[in-house]
Amino acid sequence: MQNIVILGAGTGGTMMANKLARTLDLKQWSITVVDRDNVHLYQPGLLLLPFGPGDVMPPLVALYPTISLGVFAAMRTKSKPAEAR
């Protein structure tokens, strides 16, 4: 099995994970999303809050209902790509 790791579960990471899940054979691929939070704040949805309650912070697992994803709460402490070479 091959693995894909997506860093960040914002709009871009969520769109990429769902597009890959529709495109790839999930029997051969594993998709992992790494983010520091276990909820996704949909910022454009904040504009609608004055008009009534809404779910602008769904849990990450709710964004991936049809595929099996590993979601890990992680925070980057330091990144030194130049030293890793």
C-alpha cells in the first residue's frame, strides 16, 4: 500500500484529500491528513452567523464521510529543510 500525507486540513487540504479519494484506488492508497486542530473553521461561513446558527466549525471527520482518513492533531515546532538534505 502506498501512502499520501497532506499537511493541513484547510480548504486546500480538504479539497485535495477528497479529490484524491475519488481518483485513486483506496485499496492501494492510504490518505493521511495532518492538522493541528480536529475541527475545520470555514471562515466564509462566519458571515452568515448573524442570520442564524450554523455549523461553521465541523469536526474534520465530518468532512471526509466516505473515505477512511487518519487525522492527527499535530503542531509544527521547527522545520529546517536545508539541514535535512
